[in-house]
Amino acid sequence: MANDITGLDEVQAKLRQLGDKRKAKNAATRASRKAMNIVKKAARENAKRLDDKDSPEKIWKNIVVKAGKTKGYDNVTMKVGVKGGAKKRAQSGKPNSGGDTWYFRLVEYGSSTNSASPFMRPAMNNNKDAVQAEFTRAYSAELDKEIAKL
């Protein structure tokens, strides 16, 4: 089953009218963040069900949306992840609001002694259509805002 994005003709016409690739990329970045907030919300709900109630560390509090680095004006990357997730243990610096949740990978992917209890992957897989629809809506609205400034 293929996913088709509708409304692209209208968006392409707006891009031609705007004519500024930097402004178009900024609009796409804002729209991507709005769309990926759907995944963030779902991941937080999933993580709340898995978090240990007696532990001060809360994985769900550390789930964030972050823009990825890209080159040029043709690509936008938006990530949903766990703050401090790449570290093995907390290092000196500003503590995360949910505490030291480096172990989230052991919950998500499992280990030799623990079975996996994924909470991030289902958040994306179960919301693909909603994310796509929200991006299309938000990108069109963001382009309208940029065109209104002309």
C-alpha cells in the first residue's frame, strides 16, 4: 500500500510564488516540527506506561523533537529522541528534566537478559498517516504566512 501525498500541486505553486529557498526551508522546518510533535506525544504516552513508578528517572520527560543538520535548501530532517540517549552514563553538565535515562536503549531494544519493550518505534509506525497529513497542512499554512509577508 503506497502513501500518496495530496495537495502537492498547491504547495508547488506557493513555492514558486515565494521564490526564496531559505524561507521555504524555514517553513518546512517549522511544519516538520509540528508534524513530529505527534510522534513525540505518542512516544511519551508509551514511555509513561513503561516507566518505573518508584524511580526518580522518567524517560518520557526526556523525549524531545530536534532538527537535524542538513546541507543546502532541499532537505529538512526532524528527529524524535531521548535527551542524553547517546551517553552511557550522565556526564557533568546540565541535568535532564527526566533524570539520567541513558538506559532507555535497553528498554527500547532489549538486551541479552531483557526482552525489548519498544516505545519509540511504535510511536512513529502507528502515526505515519497523521504525521504526513499534519506536515502537508502545516507546510501549506507556513507558506501562506511567508507569502503574506511579501
